[in-house]
Amino acid sequence: MDLRALLVDDEQLARDELGYLLGQVGGVEVVAQAGNGVEALATIGKLRPDLIFLDVQMPGLTGFEVARRMLDDPGARTSAQIIFVTAYDQRAIEAFEVNAVDYLLKPVDLPRLEVAIERARRRISSERRPDERVSEEQLGQLVKLLAERQTRHDRLAIKVGNRLLLVQAEEIVCASLAEEAVTVVTTHHAGTATYRTLDELQARLDPAVFWRVHRSHLVNINMIREIVPWFSRNYILRMRDEKKTEVPVSRAQTRRLREYLKL
């Protein structure tokens, strides 16, 4: 039997994308959509869906406020299971305080969505009370999942002029430390990172892709345009950004680079 689902997000494109993914998963019928929290509560009360995919940041009522009203207001209370879908990972613990099934980060991965739906099915079939709190073990599993997601798929903020831009980790070409500031270069932008040290930034990136080729420089090995021989058998890396940034390779890292590239 298909689960009847309500999609709640203030962005139509986000709802369309999630609806498409649910069609790929199968077993879920989207019975309605809502663009804000007030509309969501009215639709929940009318249709009584089995499953609610709920964005966090919305005008009016946030996703958490919608979930709390569902728990606290007898008129809004329902057995529907909640899966938060959001671009922000900072409030995952709060999701479990309102008894959410799961907390998915945008862009949603299809395999991860399948896991969330299976969790909802198990909870529905076990007929758990909607106000029952999750166990510490389940909470630990979520924190572990988020930590893994942050390590390799997180978006990073860089300050470019007066703007704060969010970039995918794989967009980073290189990063350098100078005058106690970490500068991050992407294919089209260069800005100051929100991390104070290269060590902090490096800890959030995939070590198989991002190499510390110098004490003050970190590079994405997939973004190397050219390797320029330098004195004493060292190298300069010319990167794939608009300015073709040049990054020195330390003597200690030259051997690793040679082995990797079979030079």
C-alpha cells in the first residue's frame, strides 16, 4: 500500500525535485503540496497524510513550529510521520525533539531518501505513539550520518566582498593561509573562508581529493591544470581557476606528488 505524502517547502522547484525522487523510489503517493507552514497545517488537518516532507526555513511558521503544533495542539495532532528536508544541518537534534523520522539534507540523495522512507514504514507498521521520543541509539545514528555527510558533501561559506557565498566542496580549487586569513579560490570566485586555519578547513574535506601540498596551501587534485617544474626538482601547480593561480609544492610533498602522477 502506498504511503500518502504531503510535500511542504516554500520553493516550488524543491517540491518538484522531491516529487520526482519519490516517483523514482515508488510506494509513495504525493497527495498534496504546501508552500508555507499555515497552509501545511490546514492541509494536514484536512487530508491526514501518512508522511510529511517538511522544510525547516519557511516564511511565517518554520518547519519546527509546524511539527510542534502537530504535537501540542489536539486539533492538529495526527499520526503522520515527519521527515525534514533542508539545506541546513545545524538543527538536526531539534528535529528529533519533535519526533521526526529523519532529517535529510539538500540536495537529497536517492539512496538516502529510500532509507528515510523505510524508517517511516517501520514506524508506521509498529504503530508507535506520535509523542514517543526516540532512543539515544537512534539519535547517535543520526549524528553519525550527519557527520559523514558533512565530511564530504558539505557546502562551505566564503566571504566575497560584502556577500557570503555558499559553495560545494568540490567547487574549491585551492585554499591558502596568509596574514592569519584563509583564502578560498573556486573556479569563478575568491574569498575569505569562515575557518581560521587550514587545518580546520582540511578536516571538513575529502583527504583523497584535497592535498596539503605546502604548509600554507591546500589544493583540489582534480583542479590542477598544469605542473610546472621548478628549481631543486620541486614543482609549481597551476590551477583551473580564472586567474590560473600558482601554488608551490613543498619539498616534503614533492615526492608524494611524483608517486601519485608517476613522474
